[in-house]
Amino acid sequence: MIRTQVQLTEEQARALKEIAHRENASIAELTRRAIDQWLQTTGAIPMAERRRRALAVVGTFRSGQTDISERHDEYLAEAYRP
């Protein structure tokens, strides 16, 4: 193991202490778990593999709309409108 130092906000430290107590785990263990999860979902997948996965789903879903290439901005604005 490599020892490192991380600075947390008071709120982060308080939340971690509560979770550590509830799960009977150390803050270091919780930190390692969080980093492992982050690595699995982001940095650990090479860009070429991300592209391959993205291209694999192209065309597999149908919206029923025939003018998406012309009106995509309008559709996105509508989808993200609060």
C-alpha cells in the first residue's frame, strides 16, 4: 500500500465518518472502494474501447422521429428543459 494524504471538506469528512461507523469500515477502506469504483466507470476504460461500445449501439434505438438531423437542437432543448 502507498500512503497518501487527501484534504476533505468538513462536510465530506463528517459524512465519511458516519458511513465508516455504520459499515464498520475505516475511512481509508471507503476511500479505496470509491476510487476503485471511479476507475472502473471512467479512467480504466481506454478511449478506443469507449468508441467501440458507442458505435456498437448506433442505430439500435428508434425514436419514431424522421427529422432528427434537422431539428436535433430543438429536441435536445425540449429534453433538458426543467
